[in-house]
Amino acid sequence: MKQIITILLIFTGLLSLAQPPKDGKMKERIRTQKIAFITEKLALTADEAQKFWPIYNQFDDTSNKIKSEYFRPIMRKMRRNQDVSDSEANSFLEQIIEGENKMHLAKQKLLKDLKSAIPAKKIIRLKVVEDEFNRQLLKRLEKFKNRRKKD
């Protein structure tokens, strides 16, 4: 049963990437593909997946919130105006440090919470699987970008 669900999720994800993102749901498509990829690569059982995904999704939401509050505003400002005053740069650094600390605490909470959901071996493997997914995603997006340039 798990294999059928995984295959369907992967198939749906691949179909969605084959089509240009007309409806603005690219993030949701990527999230669906990530779920399928992680579930398959970690070989999560149905019981493990049921416990794992609420914990992981909570971390993902927290992580996105931290990024949007602490890092994205600074990056936007720096892209627009690279010449900032020393006091503004120091303020940015303090904000980055605070964001990094919050991110570290969120990661610690994720690891602690995952201990009750999946075996330690799968928790350790999670980082490798996430990195692998991100590399594949970047390659697919680069191919998509190159195809669009040619058209």
C-alpha cells in the first residue's frame, strides 16, 4: 500500500513539473514531491509517516517563518542597496544572529520530537535525503529555466 501511495505521489509530482507553473502552485507541487521523496528514501512505514509528517511540517512552518522574519528582509534590502551604513550592517548582523539562534532551537526541537516518531537511523539519514532532494530540484529547475530561454 505504501509503495502505491509513494508511486502515485512521485508520478503526480513529475507530471506537475512537466507543465509550466500557470496556476501559481509551484510551492505546493514541490512540497508534494518532497513528501513523496522523503517518504520513499527513508522507507517510512505508514505508522512512522503518520507520526513523522506532522512533526516535520511543524518544523518546516517554523523554519519558513524564521526565514521570512529574519533573513528575507535583510536579503531584499541588500539586493536593493549594497551600500549600507556600519550601524545598519551591525543591526543586520544582530538580526541574523537572532534568526540563526531561533533556527538552531527549531532544529533541536525537530530532532528531539522525531525521536518519538522514527528510529534514530532514519533521523540521521533525513539530512542526506533533504540535501539530495534539493540538489535534484535545483537541477530540474535549471533544466526548466534553460528550456524557457530557448523558447
